[in-house]
Amino acid sequence: MNDRLKPTEAETATIGGVLLNNDILPKLNLEASDFWDPKNQTIWRSILELGKSGTPIDVVTLKAEILRYPSAINEKILGYDVGGVYLDNLSL
């Protein structure tokens, strides 16, 4: 068993920070592959796409971006399997 800590708390804090203040995104030099959790990788990829297009990044626009690419992991992100709370909790 690996005793290494999983960096999910730092990942979710980073995502939540961008959701609260889009202006920090250009200052972060992160790619989706820098995230450990596959859900957070997908969320970060969507954040980067929204940032490139100049679209404001919030829970509503992020959900819409994620919905453009249906997959099992995206259903987990959007909370279909956990009552819709994962993505919403990132912005709290």
C-alpha cells in the first residue's frame, strides 16, 4: 500500500480558487495532467478551455463545458452518482 498522501485537497482548493476568482487562472501554470484525481483532471481541462475562449468560469459554465463530452467520469463529476454534489462543493 502506498502511504503517500493524495493531493486531492490541493487540487480542489486550486479549482475552487479559480471558480471564486477567474483572474488567477493565467497565473497558474498547470495542465490537466498535473492533477492526480481523474475527476479533477477533467474539470481542469474544462477550466482551461473556458479560459481560452474568454468565457467566465463558474459552476454553471463549467457544468455546461463538461456536458459537451459525455463519459462515465463526467457523470461522476456532475454528481449523477452522488446526488450532484461533487462539482458544487468545489466552489464552496
